[in-house]
Amino acid sequence: MKSKLPVSICLLFVVVFFIGCVGLKGAFKGKDKESGDRIKMVVPRRLAVRPREVPRHVKLATSGLVLRMRHRQPPGKAVVFSSGRKHRVREKGFDYSGFRWTLLDLTACRAAGGKGGQVLVHLEGLLHFADSLDRRSTSSFAMDYVVGRNRPLEITSSRIVHVKPVWPRVKAYFVPLAELKKNLARLKTFRDYYRFAATHFVSMYASARQAKAKARWDSLSAFQKLRSRPPRTALEGDWAVMIFCLDRLAPDSLLDVKVISGTGSSMKQVAVKPAVFDEHGWKVIVVTGHGRLHDSSNPFRVDVFYRMEASPAAKPLLVGRFDSRLDYSRYRRARAAGSAAEGPLALGRRLLDPARRHDARLIQQRLKELGYYRLKVDGSFGRGSRASLRAFNREVLHVDKYRWDIEVQKALFKGSGL
């Protein structure tokens, strides 16, 4: 669209964003002064300028576009889409149900005067979405619209293109194969698979008892080890390794897996036939077989490779490596922190309240230091924080439930210096 930029009526956006995520702050409930209609949409505040300096019509247009992506029509008195085939926004069978609009990146905004005092605007940018499982999807958009007095904002053309992730995030769970077969018939969606794996997985982190047994074994001399038996940790059986991609992939993108057994010169690749479940670009890969978990003498690992395009020229990237050996790292970190003097939190002089944002940040940060919490430290003590605290209670206090009291706080902050 050819345009000239009248200084009095337009704001230029040509930006590349290296700004940290500000997240969901505030909701746009802008009332159209001409029509008296409302659009209730969250417009995130990740912009090149302060949100209050962003023209109202930009917020209105992007809100209407997101509604259209959700297979919903915006209020006709506020935003309308022109007739014809100039809109490629909706996806067949997918309406972002369960996904919240988290970030808005504006990369270009050009405006020019039109007939009758109208303003013709061209807008480009990125729309970011996420859900409660921390799955993410990004789409680029371009749109043209007309702004005029005493009339709805009219979007004359719009286009959405899914943006391929450069380095997708993958997560894996080791689950008993018998449990997967028993529940397979009721697993219909990505969320079903994820919930099953998150409730039936075998922990790959050493318990407090296993960590103490290993510490005792490591303290023995070579002669004493010859006369003793090492700690028994191996679990032999049939297992399923369930790998979840938390970034939405394009139809022509590929995820491959390789299973490697042994260590050193005895390493060899094991032939496997992974099962793949794909729900609108979110993929689950399941690898099954017989093996021993938590066995350091004969381990195996699953490597996950990503290719942005299904082309022989596309170089595969290693995006995930999941080992069958028991992980003692959180206890090594805890021992390293044990030399610090005990502070008021470890002594129980003040009880933290997870409902208070500042206290919740302290709890989340400590859980993250010990390896239990892997999400963002944001002071919102939600489902992920409660699950992490429950895992801590189960492995350290041997209480398999979510609980927060003075005894839990003492155990959590022991050796932290807080």
C-alpha cells in the first residue's frame, strides 16, 4: 500500500524486539466512542513504546484479528471484516481453544490519509499464544484496515502465517509400558497424553534415601567396596519414553529420535519404531522397549533431533537428551549450599505465605535451586508450584501430598542461609 506519513495522525513502528517478556498485564476493554460497543480482549503490553502511547485503533484491530482466529466474529459496531477472499486467518479445525494471547510484537505500522477523512493503515507483527501446559505458538500477521469517524473499523485484508520454532522445547517422561497400554484407549488429545505421563512417570531424581546410600558407598575405600555390595537402584521392566514437544511445529517440520545404549566404546544405537501423535502441530513421540532404569552400569538414552524442514539438506539439531540413569544433582546442590549459616526462614522464626507474591517468589526460587521447580519465578503460586512442593515433600519428608507449614519451610530452606 502506497502511503505518506502525516505526522499528526500516525505512529511509526519499525522495531526488533529484544525486550524481556512483560507478560499479561492489564486488559483492553476499550469502549468505542462512536458506537458505544465493547470488545473484551487481553492486549499484552510488549510494545516498542509505552502502552498508553499506542493508538487505540491498533489495539482494536489486533483484538478483532485474534477473535477471528478464534473463529468468532468481533462486535459489528466496533470492527468489521470486508467481504471477499482477502482474509486468510482461520485454521480449519483449530481455534486456539484453551490458549491465551500472551504477547504482541508490532514490527511495522504505516498510515496514510484517504477519502472523507479516513485513515488507511497497514499493520504487521507477531502474535504469541500459550496455554496452561506452557505450550506455545507464534504467528506472524499482516493486515490493512480503514479508520473513519462514526463508523466501525473495517479490516480490508488480513493474513496469518505460523512461525516455525528455531529451537523447540521438548520434555520426556519414563512411564511403565503396562500402564500406558491399560490407559491408551482413553488418550485422545495432547493434553490427555501429557496428564497421563505427568501422573504415571517414574522419577529420575534420586530420593533422599538413595542419595544417602550413594554417599556412604562413595565414602568407602576400594578394598571396602570389594567386600560390600553397591546400592541397588535399578528397575528392570518394559518402559515407554513419552516425549512432548511444547512448541507448535509446522507440517513439514520433523522430530526424530535415536536410542543409544551402553557407555564409552560399548555404545550402540538400538533400532526402534517410535509412535507419533500429532495434534495441530503439537507432537507426542512414544518409544517403547525393555530395559533397566536407574542403572549406571548399563544405561541408555533417548536423543531427540529437530529439522525445521523435511529436506535432506536440513541439518538435524539435537534439542533433547534423556538419560535412564538416576540423577543425584539436586542433592549435590543441596550439600553445596549446606555450609551456609541457617537464617530465619530455616529456623522457622517467620512463616512464609505462598499467597503473598514476595513470599511465593522465595519459595519458588528455593525449589528451583534444588531442582524441583522449572517454571518461571513469578510469585504466582499455581499448579506448577504446588506440584513442585508436593514432589519435595514426597522425596524429602516422605509425605506424598501438597503441604505448607513451618516444618516444610524449615526443611526447604535448610542450608540456604535464609
